Amino acid sequence: MTKKNVVVSDTKAGMEITVPVSDSSLFPTAVQKPPSSGGYMTISRKKRLQNLDINGGGTERINTWVDSMRASSPTHYKSNSSVAQDHLNSWMVRHPSALDMFDQITKASKGKPIVMFLDYDGTLSPIVNDPDRAVMSDAMRETVRKLARYFPTAIVTGRCRDKVYNFVRLPELYYAGSHGMDIMGPSKGSQYEKTVNESVLCQPACAFLPMIDEVYNVLLEKTRSTPGAMVENNKFCLSVHFRCVEEKKWSELAQKVRSVLKDYPELKLAQGRKVLEIRPTIKWDKGKALEFLVESLGYTNFDDVFPVYIGDDRTDEDAFKVLRERGQGLGILVSKIPKETNASYSLQEPSEVMKFLQKLVEWKQVPLRRQFRMKRQIEGIKIIPTPSDQICLS
Ligand SMILES: [Mg+2]
């Protein structure tokens, strides 16, 4: 039995416990097991070839990635053509604006507690050329802070958890970094931390850390000669950013990345918005992280809760898919252009995400304000000792 490195931290006891878990659910095949401690696992040549085929696919596969990256860029979408406009219109019918459909969305929750899941880049912050400068506006931070007062809120990102925490700086949130492979609960100040295991920490890819660090250094060296290429170490996964690389160099850079991965069949490649992601081949993604967090909040039955997930990238599709397949909650894709998605609704950009979150806060505040006013009125009823013993509101 392979021991999966799920670490459950118990801050009350001041300790962390490593829970051995059967490999059956996380590691579907021998080739996808993490390396054992102290060295990397060996795999048969046949299995290595199978995995290379998954990660590989030759020049055709590289071209597909590059074409897909170009197509998913709003600057390449010719929205002025009538065909493109028709395409956008029909897409919007299938994925209407979450702002326009706000009443339907809140009605769909049917009084169940709403739990919010928010991607970071392109959702709470605009996409920028330098990933280290993807700061969140003060207005967005204030909106998310208010949101978390009324709804359990998690940031789910491909970034390193510590890095995204430094951008968001709200200790009352849940953070799931490295595509959900690094999950931590609110550190303080959350009303939810008393009702759930606030110190919950899930790191199913711990055994891959030495390999990720090694590949990070190899990729730094390999991509050094490509102007604009950036390699980001997200702790349990890596990102190779293409957004500052000339488009004519994209194929060459993708080829370099793939050539490095040939020596690491335990890692897989995925494509995002002008980025290639390198991740361990374990069955864990943003969808699994969503399920883990919902359960951690005490909702063992998805029927009792209404998760709302907002994200802009391919990796968010894993979470959208979970919600669609379960028929619970809903996904909202942030995109200005039509994309194949499992999300139900859409928002165009982070400014619209902020408006949607503000509406959610207002929607929650209205009945609470009404209750507060009624309570004040009831408390304010005093018997005024008048000759007629009138009952008056003070
Ligand atoms: Mg994103």
C-alpha cells in the first residue's frame, strides 16, 4: 500500500499528523504513484512510454497547445466579425451573465447555505504580464472580506498558497494553492473556524516536492535562452509563463518544456491561459479540492449546501465539472470570449466578479437588516407609564 501524504494539522494539539491512505483512489496506476522518500521510483520502459504518450504527442500536440493558447486570448478573438458576434450571442444564451441572472441564481440556492470558491488570477485580479505583480485591488479585497462575513469563502488557485495569501491578505478565508494540492483553513477571525476544523491542511502531493524543485531548476536553465519566458515555482506544481514571449517563439518554448518532462513521467503537462502547468500525475485537482473543502465545512451531503465556483481558466473546469455532474451549486466562467465550459453562467472580467460578489453581500444583508430592525423595534417596545397605560414604541 502506498502512503498518500495527507497531512492533517491539529493546531489545538500543536502537531501535524500524517495520515496513511490507500493509493487506490488517488493513484490509479503504478506509473502515477509519487516517488518514495529518498529517491524516485523506477518504472518499466513500457509504462514510461505509455505516460510519455500522454504527456507527449509530438509536434502535433505542441501545435495544438500553441493554437489553443492563441485562440483563448481575447486579443485574437475577432469580435467585430458578424460570425464571431453570432457565436458570442449563442454562447451567451447557453452561459448567460451571472449579473443578469442574479435572482435566478439566488433562488436556485433554495435557502441552502452558499459556499464561495474563487480562483485568483483573471478572477479577482486582472491578468498581467508579470505574475508577481498580479495584485488585488483594495476594493476587491474589501468586497471579498465582506463576502467572507456571510459565506464561507475559499481561494482556489494554481499559485503557491503563500504567494496568493500575500496578494489577498485575508486570514479569514480558506486557501487552496497549487491547484488544490495545498489546502489550509482560516487562520483567525472567521466565524466558521469554530464550527469546522479550522486547521485542516491537505497536501496530497508532498512526496513530489523534491522532484518539483529539481524540475524547476532544470526548466530555469532550459528556458533561459527564450526571451520573456518565466518559470514559477508554485510549491507542488510549476508554471511556465508565455505571456511575455513572442508568439513566434511559443512552439519552441513548449517543445523545450516537453523535452524536460520526458525525464519525469511522474509529472504531467496541462495548458492554461498563456501558461503551461507541470503537475504530479495524481488524481487531485480543483474539483477534488472543492469536494474536500465542502466536506471540511461539515457538509457531508452535497444536497445540504450550494457551492458557487468562479474561475477563468481551464483548470477551473475540473471544479465546474464536479458541480455540473453532482447537479449541485453552479459554476461561473470569467471570460470575454466564448469557450467550451462546464460552467452555467459567465462574467466578463474581474470588475464584473466584484459586482456579483457585492450583490451577493447585499442580498444577504437585506433580510439580516430587516431582522435587526424588527429586533430593535421589539426591544424598543416599552410600557410608558401614562395615565392611559399606552403601549408605545420608543
Ligand atoms: Mg485564473
